[in-house]
Amino acid sequence: MNAIMQPGFWIFILTMSGIYGIFGLGLQVQYGVGGILNFGHVGMMALSSYTMAILVISHGINFWIAAATGVGVAALGGAFLGLTTLRLRGDYFAIVSIAFSEIVRYVIFNSDNITGGAQGSLAIPAIGEGYPSYTNAWDSIMNHMRDFLQPIFGDIVNREFVMALTIWSTLAVLLLIVSRIERTSWARVLRATREDDEVPAALGKNVFRFRLQAVIIGSILGGIAGIYWALESTLLSADDFLTIVTFYGWMILILGGATKVKGLPFAAIFFGFLYGGTRFFTFWPFSMVDSAQRAYIRIMIIGVVLIILMMKRPQGIFGKRQEMVLE
Amino acid sequence: MNNLILEVNDVAISFGGVRAVNGATLNVAVDSVTSVIGPNGAGKTTLFNLISGAIKPDSGTILFEGMEIQNLLPHKIADRGIIRTFQGAKVIKRLSVLENLMLGGQDNPGDSLLNFFNPKARNAYEARTRDRAMELLQQIGIERFAHEYAGILSGGQRKLLDLARALMANPIMLLLDEPFAGVNPTLVEKLLEVLQDLRTKHHLTFLLIEHDLETVMNISDRVIVMAEGRVIADGAPNSIYQNQAVIDAYLGTRKATS
Ligand SMILES: Nc1ncnc2c1ncn2[C@@H]1O[C@H](COP(=O)(O)OP(=O)(O)O)[C@@H](O)[C@H]1O
Ligand SMILES: [Mg+2]
């Protein structure tokens, strides 16, 4: 219980909720506006983080270029998924997208010479005598920011604090951009395609183009989340990108109200609390199970919350009910 | 030069065993009002689906302004100026009535993500489109619902919205699938006025499917009769009344059912 009193606990929760908030924002564009069921979103996170790590560790490329390339590869992953599958019916896209992210994970797991395989990023072959780390450049930025902020805000400012602050600033900027995008006529067309293909097409709108762009934008957001995930965890492993992670994003989306972005940051914090908090469920009745099993309790709680939400408030905590249920 | 805007040549499509359109040939003159009539299941809506590109024909060609369009995607055909409405009317239920109309705007700079960084162009276009849409809503008398979800509209109101949305798209040729069915008679009068007005001002060509023979005879320059996927008669409205094939296939069944 003590841990909950520590600022470090809350900073950890903020960091996680920020990363998953960015991740969920990608799904918001795709599903909340475009009605596209993407269950392979975690694949974009895997693509960006591993691309960045490999470019830095194996090729000594500047962190910023590597990170931008990582996000670019995530966007390409989205484009590939969209070009091959978006012309199919929505439910096929959902199935293929899961397969996509699982394939990405298997390829990462089995490409020992490039990705480090089962041993994760620690086994990515480094250039020269280098230690396989991709966080050096980022660490020095974080340390500079810490040294700058500490005299102003006091001892609470440590590396983790600066990280949380950076991630939430990024989320705030992205929320602003996405909410602007969602006020354009582009988004209006995309909203129409959520319901019907024939009407927008009969009015001269290339439905496929709008959907593809939505998938790519969402993938870029997933890619950005992947970079932060890599920086936060400092080590990467193929197991970080299980399909369950996609559903963390879905939980935030549904909790916040899929059709609008304004509930998303609150839902992200709620999720972060579940995600980070459950590992401190060491009290009764959770004390009756061991820690490995407790990890599953987290997933179960998230599942139960999702089910209750779908039944009681399909529009999420902040969403507009009519926009979900109108027939 | 000919003055045909649309030429449908020997077009056929089957669904499984059903030959929905079975070698239909017809054409439409520029600036005219042409009505398609025929019993249920004659293939009229399928013909519209073929012209608008929603489905591709098994055989035959469709020419619009002299160019083949039967292999184009629907949005490309719409770009050329053929805009359709849907039988029973289709509205986007979870967009507002106004947004439904604004969806019809053509060449909207805001439809391109690149123009995200050009808010001036986007906003100017949006403002113009909004004014135009509100004007149309007033004309069809549903402006009080402008900001409601279209899903709350009644069947008749949805028809009006579908029609107005098609007008928003600056059509050259309008395909209207039973636009007046289920709309109250005074409103039909008004709609006919609106359409007549458009026709004289903008040189619109109309191809419409309509069941009410009196309306058809009043507004059409030409009537095409379909039955079992074929065109069985084609001519001036009064000549259709006297055509024996029409009486057998269409007017006959009407009598039999009434
Ligand atoms: N997509 C489709 N799949 C199968 N059959 C269809 C389809 N569209 C139309 N049909 C069939 O084609 C025939 C013509 O239908 P339709 O064009 O809707 O007639 P109309 O509009 O003249 O009443 C009907 O027998 C109908 O059942
Ligand atoms: Mg029909």
C-alpha cells in the first residue's frame, strides 16, 4: 500500500497513461471517426520502436532521425495494411489486422541477427564495442531538462518526472492537432464512410482514400507511442507487443467515448491507474494469488470494465450516446 | 454533333440466375426530363446502379457526354457530373442534416489533408457551402432540423434531404430513384417547382424513376418503359399510353393489382 503514497508511483502512472493515450488516439481517428476496426494497432508500436532501436544500435544513426524513420515505418506498415485489406469488408480488416501485428511480432522474435530475437534489444548487434542501448541521446536530453527544471519546481523533478512531462506535452499537442483535423470536411467524409460507402461515393468521394489516410494517421500516432514506449522501458522485447496491448488502447478509446477526443486523456489516466495500480494489489484478496497471476487479474479487470461499459454506456464516459446508437 | 448526354447500349447484368438488366438500350437528350417506368423488379434501380457505377455490367457500354464510363468507379462518375439519389433515400444518420448536405460539396479543399495547413481556403469554402446548404434546407422546408442528426428525420424528410444533397453536388445529370414516393402532394408540387427552376437556370438533365403516372405524364419530355430487364417502349408521354406492349406489361398489371 505504501507505494501508492509515493510520487514515483503517480509519475509512473502518468507516463504509462500518456503513452497509451497517444496510442489510443490513433485508434480514435480510425474507429471513432472512420469506423475502422483495427485490432493490430500494436504492430505499429513494434515497427517504430524496433526500427528506431536497430538504427541507433546497429547503424549509429542519430536518435532523432532514427525515431522519425521509426514513425515513418509505422506509417508504411499502416499503408501496407490498408492497401492490401481496406477494400475488404470491415470485419475482414479487423481479422487481418490482428494477423498483421502478430506477424510483425513473430518476425521480430525470429530475426535474431537484426532484432536480437528472443533476447530482445539487448542482443541487437551493436556497432564497434558499443553497448546495445538506444537511449543515450534521449537520456542526456532528459538530464538537461531535469537540471533546468529542478531549481524551479524542486526535488520532485527527476528523470521520470521529466519523461512524464514530455509525454503529456506531446499528447496535448497531438490532441490539439487531431481535434483540429476532426473539424475539417475530410473528417466529415470519413464520418460518413463509417456508416455507408455508397452515399459518399455517389457524391464523388473516394472512400478508399479517406479510409487509407485514416489508417495511416492512426499508425503514425501508434508509431509515436512506440518510440516513447521504447524510451520508457529502455529495453525492447517482442513480448512487449502482444495483441492485448492493442486492447489497452481500445479500452481507453471506449472509456473516453470513441467519437470525441476530449474524454481520451481522462480515460488514459484511468487506464494508467488500472495498469500501474494492479501491480500493487498485494492486499487481500489479491494476496491469495502470486504475482504472475496478479498480472492476469489486471487483464481480467480491464476486460470486465470493457464489458460493463459496452452494456451501460456504449458512448463512453464523455461520448454522445446518440452518435453511437442512432439507427 | 448529337445532343445525347447519356447512351446506354445493350447493357446486361445478372445476379446469380436473375437477369436484372437484360440488354437494355436507351439514351437521354441534353436538358431533358426522361422518366423510367415499369413494374417492380423491372430493373430500373439496377439500371441506375449501372449508370452510377455502383455495379459493373456483364456486357454493354454506357457513354456519358460521348465517353465510356461503365468501367469507372462511382466517385469518378460523380466527378463527371452524374449524381444519383437512392430508392427509399439514404441519409447519413449520425451526421447532422446540415452536414449531410455539406457532404455534397464538390472539390472541397478541406477534403484534402494537405489543406490542413491552409485553413483560409478551407474556411472560405465551408462558409460558402454552409450558406448554400441552409438556402436549400429552407427551400425544402426542413431548416429547423439543420443541426439535428439526420437519423431523426421521417421517411419523407429523408427523401428531401437526399435530393437536396444531390443538388449540392452541382450535377450535370441527376438520377432520381422514386423521389416523390411517400412525399406529401403539396411538397411534391414545390419540389417540381424547384427542379423546374434548376432546369431552366442550370441546364440540368433529369433521368427519374417514378411510379405516379400522372406526375410522369406532366413533367416528362420522354418516357422509357422497362419490363424484365429490357426497354419495351420509349417515346413521348402520350404515345406511351397507347402502346400495346406497355398496356400488357405495365398498365395491365397495375389494373390487375388495383
Ligand atoms: N444486388 C442484387 N443482388 C441480387 N439480386 C438483385 C440485386 N439488385 C437487384 N436484384 C434483382 O434484380 C431485379 C431488378 O431489381 P430492381 O432493379 O431493384 O427493380 P426495380 O427498381 O425496377 O423495382 C429484381 O429481381 C431484384 O431482386
Ligand atoms: Mg427500384
